[in-house]
Amino acid sequence: MMEAARSRRVFFALWPDDEAVGHLSALAHELTARGGGRVMRPAALHLTLAFVGSVTPSQVTQLDSIAAGVRAEAFDLSLDRLGFWPQRGILWAGCRQSPTPLRRLAGSLVAD
């Protein structure tokens, strides 16, 4: 009997450069020292563009093909907003005003 393929939760994201990771990690350590919580591993810091959900391994392959064809213009991103999701204990950083190229990029991933 064949075992069913295991699904994985998948999302498209942007990964910050080393400088941004350093700043975000320092901020996270400072805030958790004041109020508790846990700090995410620096390698896990990301900006979610589109949450896909649970997918099978063959669907991951299809998503890889879609992602390989995505193109976007360069943009600057200012993380000037903090929020907190109490259900999961997650402190997040975001931007008050999303740059137009970022909105287009996220929109193209949702449309595909």
C-alpha cells in the first residue's frame, strides 16, 4: 500500500538582507527583554507575500515553476510599524505604506 504524500504549508516571501536581519533581531531582543516572549531565529525572518496553504509535493513543484517566472521591479521598503498577534505571541514589523512594486508583486502571486 502506498503512503499518502505529506502536505506542507507553503507561502511566498521576501527574505531581508543581513543588515535588516541584524536590526530586526536587535529590536526583537530588546522588546522581549522588556515584555517576555521568544525571539525568532534570524534565518526565519521574512516578509510574507502570499500564503498558499497546505500543498502536496507535486504542487510544490508547480509552485516552484510559478515562482521562477515571477519578476518585479526593485523597491525600497521602510519597516516603520510594529504589531502583535497575541494568539501566537508573534511581534511583527511591517510598513505603513506598501510601495507600489511590492503590492504588484504580492498581487501577481495571489493571481497566479
